[in-house]
Amino acid sequence: MTWEPQGEGLQQIIAILKESQSPDTATQMAVQMKLEEFNRYPDFNNYLIYVLTKLKTEDEPTRSLSGLILKNNIRMHGSNLQPEIVEYIKHECLQAVGDTSPLIRATVGILITTIASNGGLQNWPQLLPSLCEMLDAQDYNVCEGAFSALQKICEDSAEILDSAALNRPLNVMIPKFLQYFKHSSPKIRSHAIACINQFIINRSQALMLNIDSFIENLFHLSSDEDHEVRKNVCHGLVMLLEVRMDRLMPHMSQIIEYMLLRTQDSDEGVALEASEFWLSLAEQSICKDVLAPYLSQLAPVLVRGMRYSEVDIILLKGNVEEDDMVPDREEDIRPRFHKSRAHTIKSTQEAGAGAAGEDDDDDFDDGLDDDSSLSEWNLRKCSAAALDVLANVFREDCLPVVLPILKETLFHQEWVIKESGVLALGAIAEGCMQGMIQHLPELIPYLISCLSDKKALVRSITCWTLSRYANWVVNQPHDQYLKPLMEELLKRILDSNKRVQEAACSAFATLEEEACTELVPYLEYILKTLVFAFSKYQHKNLLILYDAVGTLADSVGHHLNKPQYIDILMPPLIDKWNLLKDDDKDLFPLLECLSSIATALQSGFLPYCDPVYRRCISLIEQTINQEMLCKQNQTYDHPDKERMIVALDLLSGLAEGLDRHIETLVANSNIMHLLYQCMQDVLPEVRQSSFALLGDLTKACFPHVHPFMAEFFPILGQNLNPDFISVCNNATWAIGEICMKLGEETKQYIRLVLSDLFIIINRPNTPKTLLENTAITIGRLGYVCPVEVAPFLPEFVRQWCTSLRHIRDNDEKDSAFRGMCHMITVNPAGVVPDFIFFCDAIASWVNPPQDLHQMIQKILHGFKTQVGEENWRRFVEQFPPTLAERLATMYNI
């Protein structure tokens, strides 16, 4: 491997490396062009590695940059490089692992990992043995450089290191790393733990064989003074808790005591890593038993961790009280994600008072999103999340410990401490609700008074905490709590501080969801406030305001459809609508908001529907056309499909709200042709929204859907794939809606969908919503084509009955049960083995329509006659007593 650079080439490359450090954009562009030109010369990469590893006369930033350019070249063109060049680069890298400069060592490490992950470790067989050998070097730089490279390799290639493909190098590496836990240099100790930590979660075999030695060595390091070492020790223990709890159990009390200390570490990174331990422990069944003795020590530590640090306050501009006139910087506006429409059915077991829904976690973090500069995970959020999960584990049992802390903090003179108390009170809301109820009559009015605190950060956290108790507030006499809370929150929506505006809007949206129609008496006042905010808000909060308006429409529904409300609400929204261009991201939240309003206003939206409908069609057309251009010509940008998804969803909202009034709009547009293309889009979210719209159009104006059945049915059948839950769910629902309109004509298409629906209903772990929709659609297919579906009853009847026993009485349930009765009439033998499940399902009706009631009664009495009195009596004896009583009273049998 003898390669020498030419002087002139070297000079050119050094000049370009110097220029590339210039802040000037034009220079940067020229540098890019030059680099692309250099890339045509095969030995350009030799020069780069030479500058990085050999050219000690140059300054370090220039040498490091040379290495980073080389890394990008290998990433982009690694497979096209000549083998001898790659060999030269590998050789030079290994020579330079121990460079005296930490920056150069780190760059070489990055380069080594890039080559290894790009070309595969198996194509560099001498790499791992060479690096492991260097760990024994007397020279600290060599040992540290090798370890740094190994740590990056372990991070990038944990899976392959544990596979047979490389002859299981971990069997040698892990025992070797363990020897370095006692090394004199903290940096080396830290690398050694970090390397092994990579293999915990995947339960790598080599680590599991050495697990006791690993844990013993971790404990040995518990008294280490170095922050990085401590951080890695905590991180290791947190992961072991999930993977090898059995091995930690004998030492659990020492571990908890250690973590209590580390949670109070002066280094925030260590404290944060240790706080994760409580989140992890809360998920383990033993949490309550092992943690109970320490709760009185832990709770105050967590609440202390919730305080804003001085740095936080500076970053959050916590001392700037009024900023509502300051425009937002574009980079502070975080991307929003549109949640596509999914068709769900109301069950009888809706989440009741204070019950946790599926998405409660986001709700928790949302309240704590102080600011984009702090939106990453930090000690304050982790401590609050830990108190939240522990409150859910200990429930009321933690109040004797937490209440005294709240008394001390909530009424504190120092605002930072008071603020942490308000946050803690919000954090325990879900877990301790029952025990807190007796204190709420005095706490809620106090919190409402905190909404006028002179510190903006106290006002904003108070909004969030109050939203966590909204469910209780709504269920008390209105004049006492709901009315004052609503009035104060509406004032905060117009606060002079942007963070408070944001928190108040989010809290108000939660209050709307909890209060629903209870807000109707106050609608005018609410609407006037929200509309005033439209004229006052800067960019970022405007987007949150749309959400609050949309949620209001969802919550009060048709009560919004009064001329005086429409006149307040619609003009400012339509003004915004007219100002926004088609490619403006702000159009999305406005479309979502209008979708909710259209559904709520129903015919009241008619005056506004024409331009809104046309624009949605245009957004879909533009996206489809742009994608076609993109396929023909690679240089075109891929379209942003989100605007198409939001437009499809708004059209669904229009179809649902306007119902048959949408007919003329549909008749005068090419919506069906567009829908045909959207239903075949590669993106699942586009298909999901397309099928939702197909179902809504079927309900609203089927004559326009009817001519496309032969094209649409095969596509619906292809999308009955439960790996894409939401797509499958909406396609299933749409099939059910279509067959109800299509009637007997469904026969010719039924084989395209039936077997897939049977697979879905019998699949283990199918989500509840999908099961219910599938059962309803099978029932509806049985309603229109009983002769075709009834022979398959034994394949699905048991699952069908158990899926539908929790659904509220409604039209969908009605048609599904009629279908089941038709099928049983055609094939009574098909239901016999599972008849008890049928009895259980029909008992779930509160008051079935009279003719359905008669059908069911006829089937029950027919079955009883068929088997005879004696057998029927034995059969009923297997029922739970409540079921037998219910059937007797409902169907006098």
C-alpha cells in the first residue's frame, strides 16, 4: 500500500477545504461544484484520507472536514470505489485510530463505522480483532480511539454482531469489555459500559451468559465520580429492569436507593437518566411492593425535579410577560400531523368519568410542551411523567405522601416552586382522582384564581392542570365551577403572552370535549372570544386556535346551526380561507376545522359549501397531476400528499354534514374519477381517507357511486388487509354501506370480499373497532344476500356475536342483526353449536325495533320447539343468571 500524493493536487484540495469553512453561500455553492468535479478522479478519496491521517501540519478542523467529506463519499458512492482505494482507506484508518488529537480520533471512528456499515463487517474481517487488540495498547490515545470506534460499531451493528454471520465475535468482545470497567480512565470505563449497554435490549446471548458478572461490575461502579460513567450505569440498570428483572430482584432495595441519589445528581444528564428508572419500574408488576417503603423519599425528589431551572427560564424567556405582538419565527412552528378519518362505532362501554382513553399519553406530554427550544425530553418532563405513572400505580395510597408536598408548594411565595406544585397537582390527576375529589371544591377555585397570576409560566401550567380535572368540573353545578372556569380560560385565550394563549386554547379544547352540549348556553360568548383571537394571534397559535374551534363544533354538533352563531364564526374563517394559497401549510388545520364545522352545521353550511368543495377537488387534482409528472420525469419533486388527504377528509365532512344536498356538487365534478385514483394510491393514509369518503358519498348520493361498482369492488377487496388496520377498517365499513344501497345486486361482487372478512373476524388480536366494523359488514352482506353468506355461519357466528355485544343500539347494529336473523332462517343448523353466543348478543339490545324484536323472538321460540322443553331447560341452566332473566323479560322465553 504505497500511495503518495502529488504536491499540486494536495494544494488544490487544501484550498477547497479552507474555502468550504466560509459562511458565504455563494462560496459554498462554488465549493459543492468543485467537490463534484473532484469526485470524477478516483484517487480524490486517497487525498482526503491522506489529509485526515497524515497531514499533521494542517489545522485540525480542516483535517477533520476532509474525513467528513470522505465519509459522505463512501456513503454515496461506496459500492463504486475501486477495491484497492477502499483497502488503502481502511489501512490508513486503522493506523490513525490513536491520533493524538481527540477530534481526529473521533473523525476516524466515524469513518470506520461508515465503511463497516456500508460494506458490511464481514467484508472487513480484520477490523474487530485489530480494534480489540488496540484496547490493550499502553498508549491511552490508541486505547481510547479504538474504544470510541467500537462503541460506534456496537451502536450501529448490534444485531449483526450477535449473529452467526460473523462467527459470534461478542463471545470474545463482551468478556473483554467487562475487564475495562475497572480501568483508571473514566472515559474508557464509560466506553466499556456504553458498548455492553447496546446488547441488553436484544438479550444478546453472549451478554446473557455473562449477565451476573455484568451486574456485579455495574454495582462496583455505583460509587464512580464521573458523570458519563454514572449516566451509563443508570442507563444500563433501566434496561436491565425491562430485560432481566429476575437478576436485579435480590438487589432491588440497593438499586432503588442508588437511583434515588442519582435522581438528585448535580449533573442534569445523570438525573434525567436516573428518572427514567421510575418510569420503567412503574411498568413492572412488582413496582408497588418494592417502591412503597421509598415513596415518601421519592415523591419530594420528583416534585423538586419539576422546577424550572434558571437556564430553562432564560431559554423560555420566562421573564418576558407580554409578547403577543411579536411575530413568530417560522422555525418555531413545529410540523403538524393530520389524523386521517377512521370510521368508529360507539360502544356501550365508552370511557367514562376519568377513564383513560387510548391516547392519554400524548395529552400528558402536550401540556408540558413548554416551547420548541425545550420540546425535547428533559428532567422536568421526565419527573412529571414519573409522578403521573406512579400515581396510576399507587392510586389513593400515594396521597398521604403527596398532599403535604402540594400544600407546601402550591401556596409558596416563590413562583418557581408554586409552578412546580401546580404541575404536580396536574400530574396526579388521573391516578388519584377518587382521592382528590374531596379536596377539589377548595383547589379548583384556587387554581382558577392562579389563572390571573402575574407570572405567565404559572398561568400557562394552571391551564393544563385545570384541563386534567375538567371531567369533575363538568359534573358539578355549573355556576359553581364550570362557568367561572370557562370565563377565566376565555380571558387567557386572549392573554398578552403567547405561551399562555397556547396553553389556554389546548385546555379549552379538552374542556369542550368533556362538556359537549353543556356549553350550548355559553356559545355566543365562546364564539366571540375565539373569533376575536383570530384577529389577535400570531402564526403559531392561530393553528392551535383552529383546533379549538373544530373541537367546539365536534362537541356541540347541530346546536351550532343557528344564524347568529354562523354569522359570528364563518366570516373570519372564510377570510382566512381566501387569503391562503393552495400550497400554504396553514390550509391543512383550517380544512380540518371547516370539516368539523360542516359536519356540525349540516344544511347551515350550504352557503359556504360551493367554494370549499371546488377547492378540495382542485387540491386533489393538483396532487395527482404532480405525481404523474413526477413519474414521467424524475427531476420533478414528489407532491406533498398530506393536502390531498386533508381535502378528502373535508369532502367526507361535507358529505356527512350536507347529506343529500351534496348531490349537485358531486354531479358537476369529476370526484368519482379522482376517488378511483386515490383508492389505488401507494400511501395507506390516502387510501384510508378515500374509503371513508366512498362510504360517506354512498350514504349521501349513491346514484353517483353506483355506476362505478365493477371498478370499485375489486379495489375494496384488495384492501381488506389487516396489516394496514385503518385502511382495512374504512374499506370494510364502505363495503357495508355500499351493499345496503346495492341490495341483491351485491351478489355478483360478494366473492371478492367474503373470505377476507372471515379471516379478519377470526384473527387473534384484531383491534376492537375493526372487529366491530367487520361483524357489521358481514351482517349487512347476510342481510342483502342471505343465501350466499348463510352456509358459512359456523365459520364466523361465535366471533360475530362476541364482537357486537357491546355496541349501542343504532342503524348499523340494526341492519347487522337483521342480516343474522335472515341467515339463521336460511341455515338454522349453522348456529346450533354457538347458540348461547347468539342469545348473549341479542340480550345487548336496549330496545330493538318491533319487527326485529319479532324476528329474534321467532328464532328463540323455534329453537326451543326444535330441542324440546327438557333440553331447553338444560340449555338455559348454562346461562349466567342475568342473561336468563334478561331474555325472559325481553323475549318472554
